[in-house]
Amino acid sequence: MNKKLIGVVVAIAAGLGLAKYVRSRQQDGVMDSGEQWTTANMPDLTGKVIIVTGANSGIGFEAAKAFARKGAQTILACRNMDKAQAALATLQAEIPQAKAEIMPLDLASLDSVRQFAEAFKAEYDQLDVLVNNAGIMMVPYGRTEDGFERQLGTNHLGHFALTGLLFDLLLNTPGARVVNVSSGGHRFGEMDFDNLMFEDGEGYSPMGAYGRSKLANLLFTYELQRRFEALGAKVMATAAHPGISETNLANHMVPDWVMPLARPLFALMMQSAAMGALPTIRAAVDPQAEGGDYYGPDGAKEQRGYPVKVTSNEASHNVADAQKLWQVSEQLTGVMYGTGRE
Ligand SMILES: NC(=O)c1ccc[n+]([C@@H]2O[C@H](COP(=O)([O-])OP(=O)(O)OC[C@H]3O[C@@H](n4cnc5c(N)ncnc54)[C@H](OP(=O)(O)O)[C@@H]3O)[C@@H](O)[C@H]2O)c1
């Protein structure tokens, strides 16, 4: 076998192995079923302002389109402006009446997060839904601009800072929501506050760090909800996961030249990005949703299907860990909640 062929076989085996591993670690946490909630169930969103991070592809793009189609002023917060521009053009071609704009946001840079928050606040005086969707998965060990381990830095700390900087606006928008996009992969994450960032790569595994960042998304969601309640705010925090959906998330896991070969296989294994976006959309706009709700697909092992309330694991409900993570996240990012200012 030549080297390229071996590469293809290894990549496909890795993809199948990952899917199998995730399946084996997931429990069937579906709480209700039998309903088929779709975008047809969405309320009218005219007059609402919604931010979607990482909206140029995958789940974020599908969610942004759904919000724009229902009349929301939709902000696609993206790190790559060329990709963002292309996504906006596609969105506008599909939905000519869309009220949508792109704004630069790199969650791996606290400077960028601050600039985004300032630019957003200069333009808008309300924020109805903040969808913390952007994410990277199973990348090799690396650090963000601020020295944070890349997956925790991007998936959790960047969104923690963003939410904190927009906190005052959320509190002043009755009925506002924060939606954090987690993953079934939270089940293989563990918090270790003695080495939260896998310093210098110590103990690092791409999957372990991804799992930790996705567990952090849920700890953050539930703690945020407790804090909204303590403040008596008419704002809530919800979470969602897309099951296993065909997006760009796994792109870097295989060499570029393998992707055209692996894609048909992935398509067989995964549901569409549009289906995968439904839990996020439901968590964002379903009038029946309550603070702390977590939505995922209703199919076997929550891999595919229509969005329903699901359960997350015990570790994600550990209040002491949630409070510790909050405190550490404030220290690391310099963003203090309560006032919404640093
Ligand atoms: N697809 C699944 O099966 C699955 C399963 C479980 C959970 N999820 C979660 O779903 C969310 C969306 O992922 P996806 O599947 O839609 O993958 P995707 O197509 O790769 O989308 C991820 C988005 O995040 C953006 N992003 C990455 N790093 C960023 C940064 N530093 N700053 C700003 N944006 C950044 C990407 O921008 P670029 O295009 O510039 O890279 C892209 O727009 C993630 O949180 C992921 O963990 C997905």
C-alpha cells in the first residue's frame, strides 16, 4: 500500500473510532420524545437581536439562517472575514429579506472579544439571544493569544469573557437568553483545577481537552442560570448539543487531501448540519424552554433526530466545580460579572 492509501485508511478508521468512542461514552439521556420540533415551531423574531458566534459554517450558519428567516436582526460573529462575507452572501441569497450583518470576533483573543463587545454595544442597545456556538475540536496542543490552552481558551474562556462583557445588555433585555453549545463529548471531560490548561502539554490529549472544554460549557451554563436567578433577572441560560452532525468540525483531524474521500463516509454516519442546529435553535427561541434546559437530538444515543430536553452527566451539575470554574475564568480573562465591566 502506498503512503496516501495508508493515510486514507487511518483517517477513516480514526473517524469511525471516534464515533464509536463517543457512542460508547454517551448515555441515553433523552427525557421526552414523540414530538418533532422543527423551525416551523419557531416564533416570529421580528425586533429581536441575536448574536451567533462561529456563524460562517456548520451549526452556527444554519442557526443564523433560521433566526434571520424569522425576522431577527442576526449578527454573524466570525474570526475570518472572508469566510464571514461568503456566508453572509449565501444567507442573503437564500433569504433576501434577511436583516443580518457580520462582525469580527476571534474567541482565541481577549483583545478581539473586547473589541467585538464594544463595537456591538456601540451599535445595539439590546441583546435578545447570545448563541455561544463557535468551537474547535481535538486540535493538537497549542495556546491562544493570551496563553490559554486552545480548546478551553476558545470554547469556554472566550465565550465566558464575551458573555461577561455583554452581561449588562443581557440583563437589560427582558426575556434574553444565553445558549451555550456543548457536546455529548462533555461526558469524557474531567475538571482538574491543578492543571486546568494542561500546562506545557502535560497530560494533554486532544479528546480530553475537548471534553473538558465541553464540560466547562455546561458548568458555565448552569452557574450562569443560578446567577441570573439570584439577581432576579428575566434572563436565562440554556444549552444544546447537535448530536453528530456533518460540519467542518473534524476537518483538521484528517489531511486536506483525505477529506473528499472521507466526506461521503461522514455523510452516512452523521445527520445534516441543519438537523444538528435544531437543538440550538430550540434552546434559543422555544417559548416553552426554561433556564438550565439542555437540548439534544431525540434519536438513539442522542446522535441524530429532533430536539428534545436531554440530561447531562453528574459532573456537569457539580456546583463546587461550577463556582470554582467561574472564579478561575474571571481571574484568567479579567472579565468580572455583576457589573458587566472589567
Ligand atoms: N458537528 C458535530 O457533530 C458537533 C458535535 C458536538 C458538538 N458540536 C459543537 O457545535 C459547535 C459548532 O461546531 P460545528 O460542528 O458547526 O463546526 P464548524 O463547522 O467547524 O463550525 C465552527 C465555527 O466556529 C468558528 N471558530 C473556531 N474557532 C474560532 C475562534 N477562535 N473565534 C471565532 N470563531 C471560531 C469556526 O470558524 P472558522 O470557519 O474560521 O474555522 C466556525 O465558524 C461547536 O461548539 C462544537 O463543539 C458539534
